[in-house]
Amino acid sequence: MLDQTTVLLIQTTVMLTVTAQLNLTPFGNGSQSSYISDVDGNPEYAVNPPMSNEYSLDKCSSSTEKVGQARGAWWIFEFSFDTAYITDITIYYRENNAFEMDGFQLYVTNTPTIPPNGFLCYEDPKPGLPNIRQTIPCYHLGKYVIYYDRTGYELESIPYAPTVSLCYVAIYGCEKNFWGSNCDISCAESCIEKHCFPGNGSCILGGCSDKNCLNSNCDQYTAVCTEGCKERRTGNFCNKYNLAFDSSILFNSTRNEQAILANDGNKTSCVPSHGSEMWVQVDLKEISVVTEIYLTLIVNITKEGNHTLYASNYSGLWENGTVLFRGESLPTVINVSAVFRYLIYEPPIQNQIFKLEVCEIGIVGCPPTHFGPFCSKLCPAYCSGPCDIETGNCLFGCVNKWIGDKCDLGPSCYETNSDNLTTNCSPEIDQVYPASGPVNGGTLLTLTGNYLGNVNDSIFVDISGVRCHNVTVQTPYTDLTCVTGKYTALQTIGLFVWVNANYFSDSNTKYFTFKVPKILEFLPKKGILSGNTTVTIRGLNIDFEGQSRYNISFCDDVFCLKCSVLPKTISPTIIKCKTGKSVEPRNMTQLNVVIDDLTVLTLKETFQYLPDPTFDISTELPKALQGGGVVFSIRGNGFNNVGAITVERVDNPCDVPEDTSTECETPPRLQNEPDNQTIEVYFDGVTIQVTIEYVDDPTFENFHDVYLYDKQSSLEIKGRNILNVARREDYHIHVGLDGICFITDISMYNISCYPPKSVPRTNYTDDNTVHVILNVIKIQVYIGDIQYKTETVTENGNTFVMVVGILAAGLVVSVIIGMSAVLVLRRKKTKTVNEFKMKIKAKEEMIQKARREGECERIGNLRREDGNEYTEPDESVYDEINEDDENNTRGNSYLDANDGYDELGQRSPKSPYNQLQHTRDEKQRPNMMNNEINADDKLQSNKRRNDYLSLFSGYEQPISRNDPYDQFQQESADKKNEMTNFGNLIKESSND
């Protein structure tokens, strides 16, 4: 028994309607047209909080048009990852300066070229000033966001250059391949380029999308819609128009009220049928052009046979119709090229009982009046029957004597009896291409429209005041070409076309512009012998669209080597080309750029052809992760001679840290291939092969629930193969929008890191909950959410009680310590005062003793004056001064302060100063003693005591006997001053 069944693998994908809210500005860097200084008005200030219009140079970016360049003012944000799909952009401009914004433009581009060359999201309309706070929708994919202003402004009739002052910019969307409110959900594998809309995950470039697939269900690997298609769609990807959807289906062996299940788009709803003679007829209701047929059947038969498809324009007469297909098995799609109304399917076996289930019928084509993508365009009005579904040409001729492929030339516009069909109607112009050329002429123009003449017609073309030569009809009546002449100073706008006696005239529209191109420089200045080095040529007005318009070469005195133009790289200021090969090193001294054959631009600068690089290939295989992105090295020589080193399927070029090595990224692993895969590395025109060993990617466990973080402990992330190729420095763990989890330990199975102590910025409603995303090389994994722990009411109460208890205990301890300190200080003070009193008393006794001895000496001297000569006192008198006291420290200086008084008592009364000193001591002693007694109870500290004692410094040295008069006179005066000061200090102490 042959069982032919179409097996359906069904996977349900739940699509959520959400709004992308992730601000992407933390993931990139800004730049601008000019800089004030290293710290003022820098571009990164525009993406830093706060969200405000308040202006200052430490909060807002500030730049103007660069002097001498006339390219406008701009601010550019470049994403740190490849590209992002932008949903909207929020701008906060400088307060009170809306006039600066007037006429600004907002772009999303893939290059940082200025003026911007990319998708224009928004342009400020005129008249009126823009709002300084705006949120601008911009649904586009790009690498750069550019705020651009080239209009400038006027204040008090003084013109000012364009200026950009952005205080806050937020760019919302998701990195390509991700969607969701936090951009942490991967786009479906079935989306083309895995590219989906950030808001709901629907495919942008096609694939499994809710716009096409029934119930949004598709195979995640093939993108084939598994359950079927939405209305009027068919095909594996539900991207083609289904003629069968509006058709009538007839079964000869079942109740036909169930027939509608065979063309409802649902592959899972089938029409059962059984019998000995069976067929199914589809009536398209009109003769239509058909290109493909899809049948989803379940057939159970006992013998083998052929499935047969017939096409006919008559019902019930299929056997006389055209056989479109016959075979033992039905393919997924049957390609045909036919025009019919009825399609009939006949099963393999007739005259035997068998079962047949028809689940879905899809017929690709267009109704007879439409053509184009999904049958969105109308066929020409004068077609006789349907038109070609791709070109729109009338397949069966024209009606009412109209002629042409699209039946667009009426009988009143040509002579019907003429073999050449000369045009009699006025020409109509739809397009002129290209739109610009050099002033020297030579540009090949193509004009399209209607009634443009035939090969024998007399045709003249003037464009912008210049005659166009060599007019040639390419397609009768609709297309002609001509070559522009040389431009003169009397340029005008407009277009004039004469066909015989009829003409087209439009003097108000600019169809074509003449330009003066100029070459300024080129880079790099060197390349390798094998060529294929990309050279960037910079100039002015060098953007001329169209094929084969440039002929670029590097020349020396002998010959020239061609540099092939890269068409998609042409802009008003840049042309890129690839160098040709050279057989030997040489210096090419001139660059030649020829445009449209008649314009030759030259630049006298040298381009060097240098030797090709050589390589030292290692036998050790570099290892890589499944998604690529791992850096591997290649060693050799001459790498600095190469313009760019690239790896297949890798966007980023390799780095060249030195002439002998380069570092490149591995590409993603090819599916259904062995782990060891050979890749190609391109050194301009030299290609080498490197074998890469692919290993398992690291995997990570998600948090089972929201992780409650206590702000103290580390965060533990578990996984497998964590250090399998990847290194510690390759790991980056993001917490919230701007937080980093600092990695402290990492192993093959675990990562420990410390999140920020304070809560990072977040897009969640709960400000304490933030996401954790792990990045390693090109792998980005959403680990889960952490919630910063906050204290509950009970915990707050306990904490308050604990704090109060600690403060109370601290207060009691402080009081005890303070009282103890007071008692200790008071006791110490009392002891110090008593010691001071005893020392004062000892000094007083010493002074009294010295006085008595002095009186005795004077009496003895008086006796000797009667007849005995004066003799020097015995040296033993000086021995009364204790040597130990004399050598004591300053702490005992009070006892030393009166040293020398004993000697004074031994001096001869002949010296009047002895008497003077004695008299002064007698007078001052009572006052001084009173002051000392009053000071005893008022001394505050040891410091003041030292101040008192320091007044006596200088008395330690004995009085010189060589000049007793001068020495004693000076000392007595000093003593008088110092004792007076001492007395004053005692008074101050007592007053305290």
C-alpha cells in the first residue's frame, strides 16, 4: 500500500504586543563636528542624565560647523554593537534656543559620512520653530544616529554658522536580532537574517511573521509556515498571491459544502473523500496567468499510479485539456507557465475504492487585470486579456488598434498604413536618468515615457540648455538614449524633446545638473603586488550614478594599472576602487580618473606597489565558539603593506598590531559541518586558508525567580564550559542599564561577581528590580532579574530600637568616661599644685640662706677693709650648686631658674649691684609670694606650668667672673623683666 502523506510539523509561537523601551545610548559613543575643549560641551554629555533642557557646558553637548568646511554642524552616536533597529528618538535641546534647531535633520545610517548618507527619519518643516522637546519615530536599522544641521541662523541681522546644543538624547529600540522591553529576547530563527521588530518580535525582512503565517506558526529552522497562510496567501513562506482562495472547488465524491476547507489557508483542516472514481476541480472564475501550484493531500491507495494535473478553459472537459503534471509522487511545488481557468486533479488509481483527503490547494498567479508584487499593480488598460505578472506586458496583444508591449500607443498617434509606424502624438517624459554629469559632457542619458518616436522618426533633445547628441530609440515609443554635449555658462533648467512635428517642453523642472568634479587626495598610498587593495579617493562633485561612468587607473611613465570602481561606495566626496595586479614592485606617480569619457581628472601623487605578505602558519588549530567572535592570530611578514585583512563571514577587519602579526575574529560555525572547519582569510589580493576547531559554547543557568540581593554578598552565576576558549576578560555582566557586576572569581562552572551597592538605572516599574545580562564575546544571555533588598516596616522598627539602644549605651559610657577623666584631672591638678608649692618654698629657703651668707661676707669684707686685702672666695663655695640639678631637663627648670643666687651672696659688697639686687628682692618678695599662693588653685594644665618655668630659662649658666660688672648688670635687668612677667602670669592664672 502506498501511503503518500504530507507531514506537518507544528510549532506554536506566542507573539506579545509590547513597546520597546530600552534606551540604547549606554551602548556606544558620541562624536561631533567641533570641540570647545577637552572638558566643555563634549558629545557624551548629551546621553548622560538628567533629562532636561537646562543648558551648561558640563551638561550639554556644544558644537558648530567646522571653520572652512561648510559641511554643517552635527552630532553622531555610534553603537558599540553592529546595528540596532531604532523605534524612536527623544531630543531635549538647549533651552530658549529653538532658533538653532530650525531646519535640523535626523538620520539613521550605516556610515558616519557627512553630509549623512542614509535613512532620513525626520526633517524640521518650515515655517515656524521646532519644539525643543521632541520624540521622533524612526523605524529603521542602522549603525549610527546623526543629528545634522546645515541651515544656520540669524540674530539681529547677523548670520551665524549652524550650531548643535543637545542636552539630552535617548535612542530607543533594540540591537539587531533581539526584541522585548529589555531587548533580551532573541528574534525567531525563522526570520530572515534573524531580524525582527523590537516591539513584538515580528519578522521585518520576511520569514515567519504574523502578517503571513496562519496563527504565526512556522518552522524555526526553515521559516516554512506550518499551519498554513492567511487569506489570499500561499507558498512555503506565505508570501505569494493565492488565486485559489477566491475560487470554487468541486468534489465528485463528497458533500461539496465541505469543499471550502480546501482553500481556507489552513493545512490542518482537510476534506475527506472516498470512492472508485475521484477528481477535484478548481474554478478560478477568470482566465488567469498561473506560475506555481501547491497541493497538500493525504492519499491512501492499494496500487501505484500517477498523479495528474490538467488545465482547461472549460468545465468537465479536462481530459482534452493541457496536462500540467503527471508523476507517481507530488513535489512540494509544481512550477508551471500557463493561462487557464480550470485546474483538475486526478488521483493515481481509478475504478478502486480508496480514500483521499484534500487539506489545502494553493495556485500562484494574478487575476487577469493585475500584475506585480502580490498582484498590486493594474495591467495596461488596452491589453487583450491578462498581462505578464512580472513585467505587465500584454500577453495577448491590444484592443482597439492600440500598439506596443503595454498597448500604450493609440491609433491616433501613428500612421496605420505605414510600415514604420511613425509617431504623430506629442511625446511624454516620465524619467531622465542619470540626473547629473560633468560639464565636459559625454553623459549617456536614458529618457523613458510615451510617444518618444520610432527608429525613422526625427528626434531632437535639449536638456538644461545643452544639445543631446546621438539620439537612439532603444524601445519604440517608450525609451531612447542620447549623449550630452559640453556645458556653457548660459545654463538653463528644463527639458525639450521634439519628435517629428510634435514636442515636449518643460522649462520649470530641473531634470539634469552639470557639475565641476575635482580630485583632492587618495588613501592609502601603498598596496601589495596581488592588488585588490581598496583605495578611497576624495574630492568634490564626484558622485555620478550609473554604470561604466568611471575609468580609474594609477600610472607611471610606462603604463597604467586599472583600479576598479566599487559602485555602492560613491558619494559626492568619495569614490572607492580596487587596485589591479602588478608583476613587480613599482611607484605609480599619477592617479587618473576619467568620467563619461570626456572628463579627465589627474592627481600627481605616488601609489606604491609593495611585495605580498608571507606567512608562518602554525600547526596548532585555533579554537572558537559556535557563534564566532574569538580572536586568533596569524604570524608572518609584510602585513603593514596590506590595505585590509578580512575573514569570510566576519564584518570587522582584522587588527594589525605590528608588521609581523594580525589578530582576527573567527566566523560563526557552519551548521551540518564538522567541528574542524576551514575558513579563508583575505590579505587584499592574497588568500590563505586557516582551519578552526569549534568547541561548545558556554551555557548558563537562569535565576529560578527574582533574586533578592542584600547589597553585601556576591552574585553567583552557574553554568558549563564557562572558560572553554573564553577568558575572564571576555566576560562582562551588566546590571540594569548602567551597572556592572564586578567579577571576583570565575571557573568552568561558576562566576562570582559583586553588583553595584546602589540600584542602577532601570526601565522596570519597580525601581529596585533590574535585569542581569551576561556578555561573552558574541554571546548575550539574559540571566534573570535581581531585586535590591529593602527593609520592611518591622525591620525598620527593630532597627530603630537597636539604634536607640546603641546610642543610649554610648551616651552612658561617654558620661562615665567624662566623669572619670574629670576626677583624674582634678587629682593630677592637686598633685601638681602641691609639688609646685613645695618647690617655691625650697627656693625661698635657698634665697634666705644666700642672703644670710652674703651678710656675713659683707661684715667680713668690712673688717678686712681695715688692713687686709681682698681675697677670692674659696672654690668650694661654688660646689654648693648641685651638678645633677645643673644638668636636669627643662621639666625641672624651676629649681635651676635661681642658679647663681648663691654666687651673688658671695660677691664683694664693693659691687653696688649686690646691694641693689638685695634691695629689689626684699621689695618684690611679698607681692610675688602672694601671687604664687593665689595661682595655686587656678593652674589649668601642664602646658601653662611649662610656660611659667620657661621664664627662667637662661639662668642655668654661672655668672662670669671676668667682667662681673657688665655680666651682673645685664642679668639684673633681665631678672627684673622676667620676674615682672612671671607675676603677671600668676595674676592671669588667678583671674581664670
